[in-house]
Amino acid sequence: MIIMVPDTPDVGAVLFAADGVAAGLSPGKMVIDMSSISPVATKAFAERIHKHGCNYIDAPASGGEVGAKNATLSIMCGGSRQAFEKAKPLFEAMGKNITLVGGNGDGQTCKVANQIVVALTIEAVAEALVFASRAGADPAKVRQALMGGLATSRILELHGERMIKRTFDPGFRIALHQKGLHLALSSARALGVSLPNTATTHELFNVCVAHGGGAHDHSALVRARSHGQSRNRSLSGRCLASVGNGR
């Protein structure tokens, strides 16, 4: 059974509702959760599934819509080596970079780390392009120049172009990335770890959601970063729009 649903309570309901997955399990079956959810809850879910004599793998994925369509996802797995090897042919049909990170919950921990890196890189690209625009440079030319240096990244390539062209059809929705950063911050509090830049980027996602942008691609974070611009300033190749202009 492979599960991929939006959030931790959804996985709990699929697994443990009266007519859920657990009710139909028999020894030797395997549950693979490819959702992006709480690492702590994942460990508890796995323990309950193990009591049925079944294997459990948490296997969240990264790569977005493009990676899913092209079967090039990165899949981060938590579970036993035996279960992982058994499930690996299924993962190879969906992805290219498939890693057993550790035990149950470690796949979800890796996905949270992924969400931190991606979010902060999107924020950095957005901040740089807004700065370039406000300074009077053409952000498209700035992006082109940066692509040839140390600042280059897949996010600058793909999402930088989205920011400039204002094409924010998801992709990966802001509301889902907002959830991922919430998981990071709640886990960090439990661990006593400070994630100040993650917290700042989470607030920027909150701004986007508050302005009705939760369903936009996460590259639309640029709208929060350019919120300080005049709301009446017209769009052009040299101007990145503000949150408030509704575009």
C-alpha cells in the first residue's frame, strides 16, 4: 500500500480509521508513506503498523511535478534495509536518486531538511532579483549572468524564470511548502535548535497565503519579497510585482 496525502492527520486517518489500511493488513504486507509529514508521528505510525507483522517505510519525495512526470524524483527513505530492498523496484519506477537515510522517521527528517534548503534558496533568488529590479537592472539579464557563476542553481534556473515571467501555476503549492516549514520549526523547537532563516521564510510564505496565494507555485514567494514596492507601479521586464497588486 502506497500513501501520498497532504498532511500528518490525513496519513493517520488513512491508516487507522475504522475502515483504514491497518484494518485490512495481514502479516508480511508493506505500507509505504510517500507523504511529507511529521517525523515524530511517522515513528509512532510505524510502530503501530509493525504490530500487525508488517513493514513500514516513510519515503517522501522531492522534484515536484516535473520530477513526477519524468520519473526523476529524489526519494528519501526511512525503514529497515530488508523492506527498502523489497520496495526499491517500485521507487525506481518513480525516481532516480533513491536513498535509505536510516530508520523510520529519518526519511521524513531528510524531507524537512530538503524543504528548508529549497525554501531558503527560493527566498535568496527572490531577494536578489527584487534587488536587481529596484536598482534598475533587468532581472532577466541578471539571472542569465548569475547562471554562469557560483550562484547558479536549479532553483535560479527554473524558479528564477518563473519569477521574471510571472508564471506561478504549481508546481509545488505555497500552502504545502508552508506546511513543510511549519514541520521544520516545530521539530526544531522540540530539539532546542534555532532556525532563524527558516522562520523568516515561513513568515514570507504566510504573507503569500494571507494575500490569497496559497495555491500558487512556491516561486511566487517573490511577491512577498517585493511587497515594499509601490502598489501602483506598472509591470515591465524591469519590475517584479508586489503582493498587493493582485497579479
